[in-house]
Amino acid sequence: MANVQIKISSGICGMETIIRASCDDMQNVRLQAVSGCSQVMRLAQSVTELDALEELFSGFGKGKVMDAAKVNIRHAACPVPSAILKAVEAAAGYALKKDVYIVFE
């Protein structure tokens, strides 16, 4: 069983999100989220269980996470949808856990 926890600090909005993902079979991933952002919480409530293969290999910008993000997240640059996909990828065993950065210099 793979368990993953990711913390996202979204930037100037000041919102932080914790994503927890777990997977027993390298395909079916269960998600939980905690966030002060109501938009992120609506997104998270609509994607509590995902098929990792469908999410990760349906094409860029496609799948349930991105469909839910289009409906629930108003800020196009919100990093949470991508972070959810990274959590799914790691929990299902398709990628190693490795930090991702966006750094202004």
C-alpha cells in the first residue's frame, strides 16, 4: 500500500493545501484534502477516488481532476490540480516521490 502526502503553498493567495493519496493496487487511488480554500475543497470533494491509469494517461488537461478544476477553480495558475496528479502518480507507483518547485528569481 502506497501512501503519499503533499503540501502545497499556492502563492500570494496565502492558501495552503494538504493532499493525501493512498493506493493498494497501482490503479485505484483514494484522495483526501484539507485546505482553507473553498474552491480547492469543492474540487477535492469531487475527486475522492480516481483510476490512476485514466487520470495520468488520458492526455494533458484531460481527466476527472482537470474537469473538476475547470468547474471549481477560478484561478488558472492554481498549482493544486497538478499537485493532485503528482500525488496520484506517486501513490499508484508510476513515479518516485520527488519535490517539484516553481521559484521566482
